[in-house]
Amino acid sequence: MTSKQGQEDPDHVKSSAVAGQDEAVPSRAQVDDEVTGLPGLRSWRAVYLFVLGSFVLYVVVLAWFTRYYS
């Protein structure tokens, strides 16, 4: 989609017909939402799994301390 000045809209999702299929190309805003900016955790799924794993480890360590020192 073009604006009045002939420039493309950066948030517009384009589609192309390849072999009879319409395939949407993600816009720049959608791709930016998927990038975390963290050096080791490049996807939000990796961030969520890291947080979940950290929480489980924390609970296990607390349970172990409770049994060991009681």
C-alpha cells in the first residue's frame, strides 16, 4: 500500500501469490515484537522458558534447604 507521496507504508502486510498460495510477509513492527534484544535469549519463547526454569530451580533449592536444615 502506498501513501499520497508514493512511499510504502512500513506497517502494511504484503502478500504474494506463489504457486497459488497467498503468503503474508510480516511487517517490521511484527518482527520487532519477536526480537527480545537480549544477547543469549533471542526469542520470547526462550525468555519464558528461562524464567520458568529459573523459578522451578528456585523452588527446588528452597525445598532442599528446608529439608536439609530442619
